[in-house]
Amino acid sequence: MVTGSSRRGDKEFTNTRTRRVVAAQKRLRTAGRTYSVGMAGRGNPPEGTPDDASGGGDDEYRDDYRSVVFDESFIKAARLQEFSARERMEDEEHAAVRNRALPSAGEATDEDHGGTYQRGSITASRQGIVLVLLIVLAFGTAIYMGIRNPYQAPPEPPAEPMRNALLPLAPRDAVPGAAPADLFEHSPAAQFRAGADGVTLPPVRRTRHFSDSQVLAALTAAKEYIVTSSLDPAVLNGNTYRDVRVLLDPVQHEQFDQSMDHPRNDGRHSATGWMVRFDPSKTALADARIRVNGSMTVQEAGPDALEVVADHVFVYAVQAADEGKGEKAADKSSLFTVRREVRFQIDREDLRRQQLSVLQVSMRAGPLPCSADMSDALAPLLAGEKAKDDSAAGTDPYARGRSSASLCGLLSTSSQPSPAAKKDG
């Protein structure tokens, strides 16, 4: 049962607490800020306990407001310290972000952490393995598709072999002999240029599929072949043929090598089809200045190739190989004439490599006996010699393969040096 005295006590307690709260609010407005006692420790301010807060209060009030001081003297006496960024980073106890290091031996196991680290490592490893396998599979598929591609380019057709036709020209009379200068002066070659100067290039004009520079490159390659194969003394004497070989497209090297190793008059494997060369045991050059005259033409053989035709007359001053040197030996020189027409094909790859293909060679040379074998080397009739009453070499109709019908021409008297040259000799 609640008595009247109890109700009065409760009312007084309530009024007392209300007054204290109001007083605290006034001090709060006066100070303007609230500070925690934790900055300087839990205790009374330097000037003592406030009047309204000393004694007579209950424990609940002291617990609620003892840790908060609102007067100015306490604020001025408070010790403030601002930590630097490095100090805050090194403060592991109060760090805002902490490293999640993997547990070491003796520390918490995967089970203590719910298996997070182990499962994460295994997951990352599996992802790396799967990525590597996918890359290997992609490369393998690309290689397989490249090998098994059903749309591969058709193989290039084999190179067209060189074909040649050699015709010896036999004289009616004895071969005139004299010094080389006299022979040239009294012959149709008197106005011919000497050496490479006689191999002139035509005006260069672009074609439908080739530029000016490409046409010029094709003509230059053809001229180099003509000069090397018909005017080089080392080639003419039979000492070398490598300089001619390097100018050819590699697809013709096999045929060229067969012609050098085993020459035969079958229209494809004559050494003299590729170059002009004399039998060094019988013939030697009496004058290194070879007279040349002719022309060159160029046209397209298609959108990817040019065709060059070189038609030249070469006049050589020759003598017997055993005549030696000197003025007396030179007076026994004679002229040997070669009409050589060569058809070349030069594609874009040949232009890049500065090479060419020889398609066809037509050569007429004299004075030569009709029975002469021109497949390996040339052995001209020398000064004072006459063609014997021999006919051309026989043709065997039973021979298999391409027919090598023997033909022989008659060397015109007008193509020989004039009698005045013989008289001077």
C-alpha cells in the first residue's frame, strides 16, 4: 500500500532531478561544446566539482553526468594530441583497415576461418589452369585449320623449259684472214659498237600493269644476261658459267645444270643455247673488243609478267688456240658471226630478285662445217679453212624423244670480209 509520505518523496526526487538537468543544459549552452573526460582521464575538473553536481545526488545521476564536464576551465586544461598519418598507419591496434594475412603454422587453421583462404587459393589456381588450357586449345585449332584448309591455293605450274634451235652456216670459199682491225673495217660490222655499248635499251614506257621503273628493271636484267652470256671473255673461253646461272630463275637451274654436265642437241639441253662459248682447245679470241648490233623490245605477257626479246648480231675476231700472241699471229685472225635471238619472261618475283627465265633461243652462226656439233661449244672454221664436202649430220627416224633433225645453212659471201682485207693481209 502506497502512503502519502511515499508519494511526496517521489515528487521531491523528480523535482530535484529536473532542476539538475535544466542546470546542466544551461551550462551546455554557455560552453557551446561537449568534451569527453576520457581525454584527460576520468575525474573532477581542475577548479573542483561544480556546485550543482556535488553531493546530495543519486548514483544514477553521477554515473550519467560525471564523465561530462561543461565548464571552460576544464576545456582549457584538456590535453589534445593529433596523430600524424604515419602514426595512424603504424597503429595496428586502432587501424581502420587491416591486412588479411594467411595464417602461419601454429595459428588459426582454415577451419577456424571457415576455409576462406584455402578455397580462394584453389579457385585462383583452377582459373589459371583453365585459362592456359583455353589458350593452348585455340592455338591447336588454328594450326589444325591451317593445315587442313580445304581452300589452299593451287600449286604453281612448272616452269616452261628453255628451247633452242642452232643452225650452222657453212661458207662457199675459204675463210678470209687478216689482222682484226682490217677485218672489222672491211666487213658489215665496221659501224658496230664494241662490247656492252652495242646492247642498247629501247625507250622505256609503262604498260597496262607495269610501271616505268618495272619495265626498265626488266630491260636491264635482259641486257645483263646478253652481255654476260655473249660478251664476257671468261664465259666465251669456257672457263666459267656460274655468272650466267645466277641470272636465271631458280626453277631453270636444274635444266641449266643438265645442259652443262651432259650437253646434247635435243633442243633443250645445249650448252650453247644458254651462252656463246668456244672450244678452248681449238679457238681463242684474237680481239677482246667484240662488235655488237641489235635491238630489244618489251611487251606484257599477261598481268603478272613481261616478255623481252633481244635480237643481236655478235662479230668475234678469232684465231687458232695454238697460234700464240704477237703481230704475226694476229694476221691469221678471222671473223666469226653469231646471230642470236633470245626471248625472256620476267614476272614480278623475278623483278624483285633481278632474275629472269629464258624461254627460247634461236642462233645461227658461221663459218662452221655442217657436220659440227654445236651443243657443247663452238669450233669455227679459221682463216684459210674451207668447209669440206660433208653434209649435215644424219637424222635417225627411229630415235625416241624429240626429233633433232640436222639442218645447215649457207653463209653468204657478202657477210664475209671483202677481198681487200685479204689482200692487205
